[in-house]
Amino acid sequence: MKSHQPKKPRGDREGALLEEAAALLPASARHATASAESAMIIREGRGPRVFDLSGNEYLDYLLGSGPMLVGHAHPMVLKSVTAALERGSSFLLPTEVTVELAREIVRSTPCAERVVFGNTGSDGVIFAIRLARAYRRRDKVLKFEGAYHGQGDALLMSNQWTTAPADFPHPVPNSIGLPEQVREEVLVAPWNDIDRTADLIAQYRDDLACVIAEPMQRTLSPRPGFLEQLRELTHRADVPLIFDEVVTGYRLGYESGQGYYGVTPDLCVLGKSLSAGHPLSVVAGRFDLMKFAEGARRLTGDYVSLTGTYSGNPISCAAALAALALFREPDVYPKLFERGRRLMQGCQQAFDSVGIPVQVTGEPPAFEPWFADHEIVDFRSAQKSNHALSSRFGQALLERGIMKAHEKFFVSIVHTDEDIEHTIDAIQDAAYELARA
């Protein structure tokens, strides 16, 4: 196996900035892996690569935690954003690109009859739940264990960082500082278990405002029939089904996860890949749910407030229109899936060849290798995998110039066949190293 190139030593400037970041930015001084040795300051990103301040180059599968599906600094996005900046950056009032983007989202998203813009995925989830509560005049939200739905108080519960799960349907807060009464608003079901979910919907139907799910939860694909049956259960109960598509939106296809899996929710939240790294989220859904956001309803009191100073700003909307144009190009998704599929297979084969049990889950544009010899179908089966080995794998790849998320690989539309082959070689090399340890 070919050895990896040694990392260039950390320069004085990068070291000083890392010290300052640690002192000034308690929530933002992140590391590329679990090891403090991987701390870096990013200088720039170009295409599928990022470069740190000390001159190291990395093939990037972190992609900013997902949003850079078109790669970094894509020329079409830069051109669109530059032109928009020359016309001004924020007006509160709608611009032509705001309307154009809304039109295209309605055209491309199966559940969308109207849209509301926000700035972050957390914004979008909060807005969607507020609409559902207005429609149902109820408060409780049913979510799935292990799903991440942003930083809103009501859903910062039982996500992927939960270390000690509770008995269903009781939620586990993932942060201190949350009001105690928030726990009473949240019910938790096991992902991919339709029988348990059906029981909870039946038991709490009269209290439920909505059910929220990622159509692919992190990198755990739905079992055949799970989403279809969930759709039927919520429809019969007249409980809005919300798809959090912040990760799956436009990543799994131009109709997002709902088009890919063939299941249409009542509301969805889009973000990340939509706007090529610019702050933007979208709530889209049925007319009778979205109508509560109409400004004229302020006078009647039957109104849901879903506003933000920068929501639908022309810069983010221009970036999104450019990204969507790229996604509409012929063969974009077939090539994305083919390359991602090769990478998934290469990862599986690399660890099979050295006798390390691994389960690769997800879909080709976003997947994860779990170090386990049992089937990974939900949060609790994933929790039993070897997380220490996963961390060592991430560190071994970083030493070989491959950057990935702490859990998953995100594949972009600008990763080339050569990039994929190089990555598979690095994975094989890392697998041999881990097997010898």
C-alpha cells in the first residue's frame, strides 16, 4: 500500500489563531476529528478541496456539514452572488430573485404549494412546528430517537448525541438550559419501528400537533414501507407529517427525499444544499397549513409569525437559484449516485479485506460506515457500534488528506472519478493500519 504524505507542520500564524479561537469562540472552535491534533484554521475551499492556513490540502467529504453539494466557490454561484451584491444585500421587502426561487421550489418539491423563507435549518423546523400547532391547536410533537432537528428548545431532545436513552416515549434533553416544561411537549418513537410508532400516534392523537421525521434519518435509510405507512397513519389521524429535509433536500434528487422515496409530507423544511453555503432555509407545504402565515391575518389574531430580517434575502436566494440550475443539468444526479455508490462499495470492501466488521448505511450522496457486525437500523443499534474505532478511522483518513464528517461522508457533484479512486485507496490504506493496531 502506498504511504500517505506527511502533514505540513502547523505554522506560527495558524497556531496563534487556534489559541485565540479557543479563547474567544467556545462553541465554534471545532476540530476536524475527535483529536485536538486535527485542529486547523481553514484558509479557503475550491471545488472538492479545502486548504488550511499551514498549506495542507484535503479532499473534502465534510462539505461544511453538508451544504456544499456544489463544492466550494463554484463559479456559477460566485457569478450569481456577485451580481446580486451589486444590487444591494437586504431590503426586508421581496425582490425578483425571492419570487423566482419560491416559484422553483414549488415546482420541484412535491408537497410545496407555498413557501416561507428562514435563515437556518433550526429556523425552518421551528416555523414548521408552529404552523402545525396552529392547524391542530395542539402542542405535542412526535419525533424519532436519534434524529437531529436543529437548536430549537422543543426538539433539542433525544438526538444523535444522546448517551443514555430513556424508555419510549420519554425524551432526553441534549443540552442544559432548556425549560423543564419543554420535555412535556415531545414524544419519542424508535426509527423504523412502525408498530411502536402506530401505537404512540393512536395513544396521543388528541394531543399531537405533528409528527416530524428525516426521510433518511442521519444515514439510516427507512425500511421498505416505513415512510408509506407513517404517511398513512398521520393522514388518517389528521396530524401533519413534517419532513425535515435540511440534509436530504436536493441531495437525494431534484424532488428531494420526498421524491426519492415517493412519500409526500404535509410540510417540509429545506436547507443546506439548496443555497451552496449561504444562510437560507425554506418551509414548504399545503395551502391550508401555510395560510396561517399570511400577513393580513394579523388583524384577526389567527396568525402565525414566521419572519426574520434576513429571511429570503437576495444574496442567499441568488446563490440558491444558481445551485438549482446546476442540479438541473443532465446527468448530475446519476453521476453523483454512481460515484457515491462506488465509494460506499470501496469502503465496505476495504474493511472486509482486513477482517474488520463494518456496516455502510445511507444513500450514495450521504452515507456512513458503522464499525459493527450487527444490522444498523435505528439509533440504538447504531449506538452499539464501535465509536472509538470510527474516530480512529476519521483521524487516519485526515492524515491521508481526506476530510470527512465525524460520522458520515458527504459526496459533492464536483468530486471526480479520480477523487473517488484516490479516496478508496486512502480508505484501504487506513483499513490496513487499523487492522494492524
